[in-house]
Amino acid sequence: MMLRKSLMATLIIVPALSGCAITTATTPLTYQPQKSVAALPDAKNVVVHVVVKNEKKHKRIGRKENGLGMSMASIYAKEPISKTVQDAIQKELVARGFGTGNGGPVILNATVKEFHNTFHIGVIEGEAVARLSMVVAVMTKGGKEVFFKDITATGKTGSMISSGNNAGIAMDRALHAGIKTLFDDPAFMQALFTAGKESQ
């Protein structure tokens, strides 16, 4: 009798912790710009055309898991990954005083190689872990490459359920970390000015 009650409790708890694991989820990714960023001198004279290409193998950004750690329904981002990353880069450029637009003589090419979330089941609380991998290049109007950087970043959050919302939080944090790595690089900022001068 005791064994039967334990089994019944497990059958009830497992679906609850999995967050409707058999139902596909779509979640928005909401990038939050860095705080306390000031416009740079002469940045207004540089207009950047941001181009993002998504080379992720799958359209999904992850999978839900049941209480036993088995992969279940897919999780998708509400908007294309390329648009999400492009918007994030453009927000940071504008915050620093740069112009952005399709007619910009400075070309920033970003290629997303990997951007997904994986759930890890814990004894008490699980974890959502997102990973971002992308390469960024800055080009002059004439096609000369003046900067190249390979970026990897992770984002995490505690996760009692493997929901789309928790995956989205981890993804947002990974993207924020990756963009911060790019914009904190003095060589990247200098490359934007260099490309601007050489594109005149």
C-alpha cells in the first residue's frame, strides 16, 4: 500500500515539475540594454549597418523535459533569432551615440552559430542553462575587414519547471553576456571609428 501511494505521488509530481512537457512553447526574448552607457565623442558621425545571419542547426531554442530528465516538446523563440540579435546590437550602438541603418557605410556582420537552452534536473531545484556562440566582423564600405571576434557566452537561471519562460530568461542572460563581451572590447569600438574613416 505504501509503495502504491509513493508511486501515485510520483506520477502526480513529475508532470507538475515538467511544466506541460508535451506541449510546444513559444517564448519572447527580451534583451535588456546595458545600464549607465554614455555616448562617445564623434560616434554620431559613424553609421553602422548591422547584418545578422542565423546558422543555428535547429529553429527551436530548446526542449522541455519531463521529471525524469527526458527531452519532450520543443521550445521556440517568438521572433527570429537574427532579428533578436540585430536589435540587441543596434540598441547598444545607439546608446553609445552611433547611427544605425541599412545605408550605413560601416558594416557589422554577426553570424550566430549556436543559441539554445538546456535544462538540467537537480535534486531540489533544476537549472536552465543557455549558450550563445557567434562571430562578429566589422567591415569598411569597400569590404576590408578591420575587426573579427569569436564570442561565446552562457546564461543561467534556477528552474523548478522546464518551461518556455525559464528558457527565455536563460537565453536573455546569455545574449546580454555575449553582447557585453563585444562592446567591452576596446578593439571593437576602435574598429567602428576606423571603418567609419576608411569608408568616407
